[in-house]
Amino acid sequence: MPWRVPPDQRQAGVRPDPYRIWLSEVMLQQTTVAAVRAYFRRFTERWPTVGDLAAAEDADVMAEWAGLGYYARARNLLKCARAVVADHGGLFPDTRDGLLALPGIGPYTAAAVSSIAFDRPETVVDGNVERVMARIFAITDPLPRAKPRLSALAATLTPSARPGDYAQAVMDLGATICTPKSPACGICPWIAPCRARLMGIAAELPRKLAKQPKPVRQGIAYVARRSDGAWLLERRPDSGLLGGMLGWPGAPWGDTAQEQPPAPADWHDPGIEVRHTFTHFHLILSLRIATLPETATPITGSFVPGDRFRPADLPTVMRKAFDAASATFDYD
């Protein structure tokens, strides 16, 4: 992982960069390592220090984040970077409490950064650690009800020596050996004290409450291209889903799709639907397509010239809509 400093280098005096640890932890929230690697490299190449990120344009950061999801993280990233520069001289606080005072940093991220970057004996509990603890201590209470107990048990194991290495080791144990399905108990370094293995229930833990079915919301995405090649886009409000991101105009999503065209035009219904799943609901977007004259005055949104428009700057659901609609336009 490009943000890691191996134990042998740490013992030789190489310290992790708090900026890189913080950035990786924010990116990894509800996102896999595989998905984060490329984003992390792009961010650190473009903005190698927290000062560089603090000075970045909001739109540039949101565009680089496009496709990673949970876009409030990107907005909080900028707020936090600017607070570190403005209030701390560009240096991250080295304690959990100091980190908690920064915008967008919660208990998990504060514990992770203080432990991994500064070797503070804080207890770091992510989903992988919860699974390891549930099995080591044979906790059969289901998640999320068992979370406080699992955190308390994890705290009893957190060492004062090399807590940063320990925190990363337990997370790695859960990610590679104590996996959700078919845990590799035979090669686990904690095979002896694992109560769930002794009871023969390791693969069953942690138990989880049954998930409620996700509701389905409907919407319409109006994909319009002006005759000179410009695209009609709108930036979503900073608060709410996909906040601050570029997207195709349309009415709010709800139980039914509402027609709310962003400009007078001969809107064509190609019979295309785009489907996307968010954390709390499934979305079905119906497409409307139009080619607008150069004199068009939109009711909502604004035109982005064709040579400045990058589909990669769109969040995933809006890029899906572009991919589905773009074949209907004549690019000649």
C-alpha cells in the first residue's frame, strides 16, 4: 500500500507522513483498497502536501474524487486541509483529541492517524478488526449492536509498544486471513486463543441483524449537447447526496420520476434507463436527450465547452447516464 511505512523502516527511524495516512484513511472509508490505490496516487502526485491540497480549487478536488463515491468525504477533505494550514501551521495534531477537533475527522480516523502516524496507543477499530475481535472473544451478539463491546475488547489488546504497527497488523489480519468467508484459521497467528475457532463457529461470526430492503427511487437525467459541442451540466448543492459534484440536470429523485427539463427543447425519450445503487436506496434514472441551439438559455445549469468536459469528472451514476446517452449524439 503506497501510504504504508514497513515496520523495519519505522524501526530505522522513517516516520509515516501524517498527511498520507490521513488521506488514505479518509479514502478507505467504506471503500476497498483496490479502489483507493489509483486515487491516492493521483492525489499525492497532484497535491503532495497538505498545504498543496489546502490551496487547491474545490472543483479540481471534486473532479479528481469523481467515481470514488461518498462525496462528502472530498468536501471534508478540503475543510480539514485548510484548517490544518490555517490553525496548525500545516502540521497535523499528534493526538487523538487534537485530530478530533479538525473538520471531518471522527473517532475512527482520529485513532488511526494518531496511532499509525504518531505511534500513540489508540485503539483502531474498522470492520476487519470487529470481525477479528468477534472471533477471538466469540461474541455472538449481532452487529451493529455489538460494536461498543467489540471496541472495548479491542482496547484491552492495544499495546503501548509499537501501537501503529499493531493497528495495521490487526486490520491486515482481518483483510487477508480472518476473512468474512472461509477464514484461514490454520495459518492465523492467533489460532490458539481464538474462542470461536475452539467452538467451531468462527465462520459464523460476526453475526449481523437482517438488512432491511432498500427502497427504489426514480428520476430523470436531461443530457443535452449544444450544437457547438458544449454540454449542459449543473453543480449539485454542497449538502446532500453527490454534493458539490457536476451532473445532469433533473428534478429531485422520489417515488416517481418528475419531468423538469432544464431548457426549452425537443426532448427525446430514447427508452433508456440507468440503474445505480447508493448506500440507502436503488436509483432508476430515465434519460431525456436533446441537441440545443447555440442561442439556448437554460433555466438551470450552465454549458461546459466540449474541449473542457471530461466524463471522468462526473460521479459514477452521472457517468453511466453519459455513457448510455452519448451514442445518440452526432459528434461530427
